[in-house]
Amino acid sequence: MTKKTDVQKEPVKLRQRELKDGSISLFLDIYRNGHRHKEYLKLYLVNATTPAEKEQNRQTLATAQAIKAKRQIELQNGEYSFTKQFKEETPFLAYYRKMMEDRSNDPTTKGNYGNWKSCLRYLEIYCDEKTTFKEVTPEFVLGFKDYLEIAEKDDYKVSEGSYKRNYEKLSTNTKVSYFNKLRACINQAFDERIIPINPLRGIKGFKEEEIKRDYLTIDEIKKLAATPCSAPILKRAFLFSCLTGIRKSDIEKLTWGEVQKFGEYTRIEFKQKKTGGQEYLDIPPQAEKYLGERTAPTDKVFTGFSYGSWVTNFLRRWCLSAGITKEISFHCARHSFAVMMLDLGTDIYTVSKLLGHKNIATTQIYAKVLDKNKQKAVSLIPDIE
């Protein structure tokens, strides 16, 4: 006689998943006709420390158990259906736009809003307003992946009302980014019970391509500091970024109210525009002199600095005047700071904190650029002549 498995004995199980904030999410693990799926109950257990919180958890568990019992009865009576509990008729593009707007209003994801908006333009070409999640199948996902392979960059404006075709294909990392936006949208729809089966299963995205990170050496930064620039505000902002690692978007919005004295150091207290993270950055005296003269707390520190195409043009001319022929963008200042810190012997964990990275893996890219062990290894090679 065949022994029944645990799944056959108990087709509906109440399970828990710990979230980042320490709370516990409750969900049902349901097995029916050889298929398993999760039903997220949107019920949460808190880290109870008071009698009231413990009672709240008890009631939450009781509610979850009641839902579980209901699902078991539905299965026994043949009333349970995967499809009736889902909303596959939800318009796909409208759902994507809602996710996009939610990110624009959330400080922790606002910096990524531009990528979501760019991806939307390609999704609007690939499908239409009538497309529902019922049509978001594995074939739909693979079709969008194929489309990104042949898609061209957006047309760009030459003058008012006049556009020029780009004819350039999307870069590998742009395709990675856009496919990941579709992935995030579908995964959320699956978690929110819009669709019963995740069409992404077994489908791999694009492999991210390593990009060259241009940076300036300490000697090159010194050359720029000694070379006049036709846009003095750009010189101040760029050298300040080289010496602090602060992004151009954060330099652009920095106010004097965010510049504080902290013991012997000058401290910048600001929220990163890209990640929304609160930063406390002590800056060196070498960087402090580029702040200029203090004015009102609400005044911009780098008044007149607004990032645009003019920045790249003036920056390249300035670099050429200093005898630097590298293709340098403003963001290279942040790369230069990271490489300089590692070159001076700062450990990678501290560099990660100085840059405001949430994941140290992001900082390790710079360690690869400047690998002291490799330098030490090749220096051991003896003369051959």
C-alpha cells in the first residue's frame, strides 16, 4: 500500500516568511491536482514585546487558520478554483504604469523612475492597452526579450518638431535593465494574486556586460585643480565630487543647511537622490575649500550648477587644457574618488560606506579596477635582459 505524502495528507499548509523589517508574513501553501501555489494572506505577525502586541498576533494567527480551514473545505467539496481567485483580466500596461508611479513617489526607488519610464516606451510598442495579464505568458515574455534584441534607441530631438533616427541598437546593460523591469512587474502581479502561475519560470534574462569605468588618477586630479576652467562652478563641483564621491545629483541639490560642523570635521548630512538613503559624510579639508562662502541654510551650495549637456562639453575642454585625453564624464569623479581611496589603502567596507552603497558587491567593482594583489604579482617578474 502506498504511503500518503505530507502534501496528500494536508493539501493546505499555513507557512511563514520573515521580512526585512523583522515581521512575519503569513501565506498558504496549496497543492491541488499536481500543482502547488502560494496564497499570500496579507496578514503579518509583529515582534511582540507587549501584551497588546501578543494579543494582536494571536488574533492574526486565528484569522489565518480560519482562512486555511475554508480553503480545505473548498478543496474537499471541489469548489476551489485557481482561476476564480485571480484577476487575469487586469490591463498589463495600466498595472505597469501604477508600479512606475508608486516608485516615483517612494524616496527609496525614485532614482530608478527614469529607467521604468524608458522601459514603458518599449512595452507600449510591443503590446497595446487591451493586453491583459491573461496574455502575459512565457511566450509573451520571450517575445519581449526577442524584441529588445532588435529594438533601436529612441529618436532624439534635433530642433523643435524635428527628430532624427538613432539607428543604434540597445546596449546589453540597457536590455538587462528593461527586462528586469518586466520581471519586477510580473513578480509583483504574481505575489498580489493577479496571475496564478508565474510565466517567468525557467526563463533567463540577459547577462549583464561589464563596463569600463573611467577614472582620474591623483596626479590627473591635481592637474585639473591647477588648470583654469571656463565654467568655474563646474570646476568647483567636479573637484568636490572627486574628493568626496558625492553624485552630481546630490551636489546639484546640496544646501548650506546640510553642511554642518562635527568636531574637527565638516560633515555633509543629506539624503541620496538616487536611493533615498540618509548619509552622514565627513569631508576632508581639501574638499571643504571648494564649498565656497557660507550663505543662508536654504541656499544651494553650488549655485548655478545644473547638470546638462553643457557639462560634458565644458568638462572635455577643461580636461584637454590639462593634457588629459580620457573620455571623462561628471560621474567619473565618483569613480576617481573610489579608486583613490582604495589606492591609499582604505578597506573596501569603509569605501562602500563613504560611497553610500547598500551592497558591498557594488563597491567590489572598483576593487577589480585597482587590484593591489595583481600589481604585486606582476612586479615579481624578473628582468629578462
